[in-house]
Amino acid sequence: MDLLSRINKNFQDSISTKQLAAELLAEPISRGAQIITQCFLNGGKALSCGNGGSAGDAQHFSSEMLNRFEMERPGLPAIALTTDSSTVTSIANDYDYNLIFSKQVTALGQAGDILLAISTSGNSDNVNRAIDAAHEREMTVIALSGKSGGDMSSRLSLNDVEIRVPSESTARIQEVHLLCIHCICDLVDHQLLGG
């Protein structure tokens, strides 16, 4: 297969995955956005976490909330738990890498806050431990996953929202995760500001 054909195949695979995801994920995306909006209206905050590309997505989400998405508005309280290198490395060094997010959730999270937990496989132990810590703090979890949902799916409560991308490809899952995040940002802005 020549390079142009491979490029076209990647685009077509991405389009197909997004079309299937649109049918399956519209309702959980809407529920997640409503929960996040209500959290902000109640004076709560959103924490986010993930590894690798999912860490980038966690940071992308918090930047869209803290700064703005597409509409001018005051900043909204969101913290990516991936960005404080001193905290992350001290926890990993002094305790265990699998505790880098859960210790932060325990310290920063409060009842009524949200955790946006991102894992393409659903099997990231440090993200899953953050989910457990969020539940201990009486927080709601919005989970972005893919594949079978992994261990993450079994940790979610009835009040949580799972947005599981219908794909086995990490690249396709990450592409849809970013679109889901943009949908959530758009819906939060729409609910808070109208228009």
C-alpha cells in the first residue's frame, strides 16, 4: 500500500469510528456534560487524569474549562492531575506510580466534584485507583475508555457515566476521546451561557 493510500485509510477508519461512536455515545456524552455543568453551578470542580495521550487529553479538557472553549466566559474550576511534575514524581518515588492520581484526588477532591478519568483500555491502574479515591470522596466519575472498557467499567457506580469508544485501535479511541471532550465543552458552555 502506498503512502497516500495509507493516509486515506487512516482518515476513512477515523470517520467510520466517529460515525459509529456518534450513534452510541451521544446519550452518555450529554449526561456527562449535564453532570459537569451542575457540578460547576454547585461550586464544585473537575479533576482529570490519564497517561500518555490520555494525559494530554486530561490537560486539554482542563485548559478548555479554565480558559475558554469557543465562547467568552469566566474560567471554570478544573485541574489536570498530570501537570505537577514535582507532585507526580514525589508520589511515584516515595510510594508507588499507581498512586500518582489517587493521592491527589484524596487531597484535592470534595463531595460533589467530578473526576474525568481517561484510559483507552480501561486498564490503567493509576487511573482506576483514582476512580476508587473519587468514590471515597463522594465524587462522580465521567470515564472515557475504549475496547472492552477493561477494569474501569467494573469500578463505576450507577451515578457515574461511561463513554466507551467502540474500537480496538488506540489511535481511533484517542481521536474520538478528543471529540467527546470537545462535545462536553460545547455542551457545558451552551448550558451555562445559552446560544
